Amino acid sequence: MKPLPWKAGVGVAIVLLACAQQAPADDPPAYDVMFKARLLPAEAMAQVSIEIIQASHVLRALDLNAPASRYADFSGDGSIAVTNERVEWLPPETGGVLHYTVAVDRLRGGVHDMRLTADWGVFRLDHLFPRANARTLVGAESTSTLALEGPVDWSFETPYGPANDADKPVSVINTKRRFDRPMGWAIAGKLGIRRDRIAERRVAVAAPVNTGFRRQDTLAFLRWTLPTLIDIFPTFPSRLLVVGSGEKMWRGGLSAPASLYLHPTRPLVSGNATSTLLHELVHVAIATPAAQGDDWIVEGLAEYYSLEILRRSGGISERRFEDALEHLAQWSTREDGRLTDPSSGANTAYAAGVIQRIAADLQSVGQSLDTVVQGLIDTAASTGALDREALKAEIERAGGSSTTLEKAASETRPSQDLR
């Protein structure tokens, strides 16, 4: 394929691993990065470029995790070394461009969780721009921007805002990562979009037209519940994108940084009072993965708080809240739910019950699970993962007992033991 014909752009932050060289100037060395992708619906793929703009040799190397099964056609300036799983790019001293192609469609459990059709595309930006290690001068500062293109009548929505104008790319800022690449869900095509500002957050709900996704209902639900969620999780992102899809996609919800995917058939609140949307919003709020073996913690918190947020916001009564927890308890008993990694179904129902018991233990000594969870998130921000030892420490720091946690954690099953 021919390289993308875009002109050089100005970019936003991409930061990184440092090498042992020192910059000659007093000011920190700096460079710009422009991430671009053109969607090609007829081929279900994207043409991608990463452009480095630098006055001196600040960025020395970019090492991308790019399996050959999905990424191909690498070309560009400087030296490019391709193996089966990785690509190492050494750009010229004054910058350059790396081009490649990506297969957009991806299957999850036999159905698509990312898809590019003639009318729309739903995909992850961190799928187009894969994880990478970068080697730079010590103390290097950078800025990164993002631009998306496709058919002339398409719109493009990202967690960073609309990306409809290649001449005015959107800024990409991620303070939690050294390599500041675009991440999260994105949607493109002939879209219906509803926007609002809720609890000082910019919220967009976008889905392809004529797919049955209830955008205004979803936005109204967020106006009702998001302020309560933010009271519990005050570090919730400043922007949120909810994307919907057509029928032939994963029939559930999936979270990502500052964004989530929701299938149009999922109810905002199900018959047992649980909410897929709120469950995924809690994942967005926590924003940190679980440590190996502890997936049940984040899944249990997400399921428990999806009910707790509805209760606090007045969406369900106290009795309905208790009935919903009892339903989860019965489900976990009926199907032998355990604490597992990964956690889903009856196992997550059981994990939610463990979180409920921890919350009750804390309440009995005048403390709140909210305080424990906020401390857990703060700790995970520095360690990179949530784990049971950190949860135990936060419970004890709040003056509670970790007995419930220790008893339940001793029953944890590894993923290979799952039926």
C-alpha cells in the first residue's frame, strides 16, 4: 500500500523510557508525535502513520508490540527491523514517519468486538497504535496529537473529542503512562451523537444511525447516575465516550480508558436491578487492572457498586438493592461461584458478595468502603495494579478487620480451574 500522503503536523505528549545520554541544551529536549489513521472500510483495515518531529535526535528508537497476524506493510524513514511479534523503528535525527497497516476486525468469543463496515467502525485506538517502548534523551518532553480519516461523509469520535479534521488534530494526553499514545474506544461512520456536560465532565454518546441504540436514554441515565459515581470515584476522567454498535457485535459491555462500548440490546437496568453500563463505568473509574490472580477484586467492585450507585441515586429502593444482592448470592451458590481470575458470571456474583460483606464490616466500625477503595486506587496508581494485599492494607488503615477478605481470598481459584 502507498504511504499516507499527509503533511507534517504538530503533536502532543509521548513519553518514555530514557537512555543514558544527556541533552546539550539547558531546556529539556522536546519532540512532537502525530498519530494518524485512515480507515478503509472495503478492506476492513486502516492505514496508519506515526510521525516524529524533532530538531535533534531526541527520540532514538520506538519498539512496537506488533504481531504479524494483525500488523503489516511497515515502511518509512530511518531503520525498520520487523520480527514476528515486534517492530523496532530508528527514526532519523530530525524525525520521520513510520507507515503500516492494521486489520481492524477482531473476534471475541466468535463475534466481533471491533469491526469496520461500509457504514461504520467501532474499534480501540490502542489497537491501531499498539503498545511501544521508546528510547529518548534523558528528561525528554513531548507532545502527541491524533487525526482520523475515512470516507468523506463519516464522523470520527474519540475519548479526546471529535477527530474530524486532519488539519486540526486532537491532543492526546495521558498522565499515567510514559508512552503517551492514543487509547480507548473510538467510533467512526454515519453517526448519531449526543453530548452534554455532567458533573464537570464532557460526555458524548455515539452510535451508528439506524442501529437502535438509545443515545438520549443513555445520556439521561448518565445525568442521573454519573454524579453519584463521581462522588465515590473523584478521579473519574474529565471526558467520557460511550459508543454503541450494530447488532452483529459483542452483546455486552467493554471498558477502556475514558470510554466504553455497549451493545444496543443491553438494558440500562436489567430485571434483577444490575446495570451493564454502570458496571463498565466503575471499571472506567478504577482505571487500573488487577494484579495476577486478583481479577475478582475489580469485577466484584464493579458489580457491587453498579447496585450501590443505583441505590444512592434513588434509582432503586433499599429493598430492591437487598433483593438484587440476594439474587447474586443465590446465583453464586447455585453455580458454585468462587473468587477467580479471570472472573465472570456466577464467580463475579460471588465476588460482589465478598465486597458487600467487607462494606458491612467497615460500616460496623463507622467506616466506608468508599474510603478504602479511594485509597486502593491511589496505591494502584503507583504500583500499576490492584491486589489483595493492598486491599487488606487499606481495610486495616481504615480501622476495619481484614478477616472477611482473608477468608474469601483463601478460596481463590486460578483461571485453569474454571469450568
